[in-house]
Amino acid sequence: MTSIKPEGTGPLTPGIGEPVVVLKDVNKHFGELHVLRDINLSVAKGEVVVVLGPSGSGKSTLIRTINRLETIDSGSIAVDGKQLPSEGKELAQLRAEVGMVFQSFNLFAHRSILENVTLGPIKVRKAGKADAETQAMKLLKRVGVADQAKKYPAQLSGGQQQRVAIARALAMNPKVMLFDEPTSALDPEMVQEVLDVMINLAGQGMTMIVVTHEMGFARKAANRVVFMSEGQIVEEGDPKTFFTAPKSDRARDFLSKILPH
């Protein structure tokens, strides 16, 4: 399927699919600070977009606007062809379509791992308990922690908890998954186990927008890299081109500081 580029948005990866997420002329301020400046971005079905940039460039704010954890001052955001609602039941329904994995795991400490994963489908999707548990066990197996189902979050390592958080998001059968620095709170030896799950998801065609400092993941799993600086998208393109021949001085400076020589 040939991708369609909506008017006023950034490029899509050729041959992926039609847009799932479209941001057009998005601006966001925190007081006097202009954190998002005229952001135009489309993400196609099945595409993996990795957002890179220095600290304070607006990456996390960008990803948090997509399910309205952060409001915007102007512009528009659409998910699966529907404009982002401002509040109420419509917003809750849309959030059910957009999975989110944060830096912290945000699991319910007083509920078992299985209960953490089934809670959303039962409460929001109105799934039956037995069906929700069957699906949850499949997802826990998929992320490699099915044997931890009866335990509580405090009994798991950070990497295991983050994999549970991914399973919990997947349990809602989302149309797009958002990852906001999902490995930044992990000990180094736990990072790869979470990245492996994400690489597997990408390989299975999940639409993903990922804010990360993990350059290896960006090289391996991304269809497209979006580089941000000072609230703007400075450049975007395929990973090979971005990492070997960045077009902007800001991207070259960023890469020179983080990539081994």
C-alpha cells in the first residue's frame, strides 16, 4: 500500500500504510517557554518512529500530547482519523486506543501482575474476567514474564516490571503504542530485555512512537528517525541516513556527543 501524506505534515515512510497519528501545526507553551513549535508529523500504520534529541528539546511533551496527557495551545492532533477530544468519555475511549509506556512502570502495587494486565480490559473494554485472564497470560508469555503472573510488582526486577507495563498496554489492543524513555529508569543490565520486547513488537507490525536515548534500538527497529531541538523537528529520515549523514548542524553536534568515535 502506498502511503498517503496528509497536507501540512511531515513525510511518511514509503510503503508502510495510511496515517494513524497526524499532528498539524502543534504549539505548546509552559508559561513563557515555547516547548513545541509548529510541529507537523504523520505516523503511518505499522511504522516505528523514534524521536531523538537533547534533553529539553520537547520530545516527551510531544509524545504526551498524542493522548492528551499534555494539552496543546494551537494546532490539531488526530488519531485514526479522529480529532483528539478535549475531555470526557470520548477522550477516555481514544486513550484506550493509544497504549502508553512511561519511564516509571506505574503498576498497581497492591494488585498481582495478572490483575494489573486484566484491569483495563475488564473495566474499560468490559471484557469478561476469564477472557481477560486468558489474553493477559498470552501477553505475559509474549513479553517473557508469564511465570510471574501471581506475583506482585515489588517482587519483580525493574526490567520485568517494564515488560509487564508493555503487556498491560497491549492488553487494550491499541492502534498505536507510545514509549516515553521506557528504559531510562532501568539498571543497564535490564535495558536490553525491554528493548528486545520492543524490537519484537516492531517486527510484528505494531505502530510505535518511541522517545529514547537508545541509539541501537533506533538503528535496528526504526523506520524513521525524527530529530528535535528547541521544540522543533529539525530533520527526519531513515536511520541509516540520519546516523551516517545527518543534514543539520544540530543533529551532527548531537550525534558527535553520544556516539562512540
